[in-house]
Amino acid sequence: MTLKDTIVEGYLEGKAKDVICLDLRNIDGAVSDFFIVAHGDSATHVEGINRSIYKKCVKALNEKPWHEEGKGNSEWILMDYVNVVAHIFYKEKRGFYNIEDLWGDAPREEFNNTENA
């Protein structure tokens, strides 16, 4: 299983909402191969998604993020695995930063968490 797929599984196990993977491999100036974006409904939910991704990647691939930011306020946690960057937003912050539209020319894959419907 790839790092990207493992991170997506971590999102889904953490019950993240509206998971979208942006494929940046053919985008000029991209800093990573993939951005994966999702949100939670509360600071506690965002933190839980963060823990779910972290545990899933360590257990399945023995991979830890190279860098993490935003864990202090849990409005936007960024987990940088170098080739894959996971963005976990509090719902309102996701709409404000709108990363999906910033990278609107990137191919996207959407993952629906059926438990959230």
C-alpha cells in the first residue's frame, strides 16, 4: 500500500469529511506529489483525524511525518510526509483557505466516508 493510500485510510478511519486528494505530480511549482484535504466538525474531531493518520502510517509503513504544524489550535493541522501533505481543517477554515481551488488544475480524487452520510 502506498503512503497516499495509507493516509487516505487514516482520514476515513478518523471519520474525516469530504476527503479530496489532489494529484500535483504534473503541476509546475508544486511542492509535493499529493495534497490530501479534509475537515472535521470540531477541534476534537480534527485532532482525532490527525491521530488516526499518524497511527495508520506508523503501523502500516513505519512512516512518521517529516513536519507537523497547527496542532496547537486544531483549526488547520498540516502533516508533511514530503511527497504527500495531509491538510486537516476545521470546517470553516477549510472554506476560508480553499486549497482545492488554489490547485484547481490538479486532477482530483474524492473519497466519501459512508459513515458520515
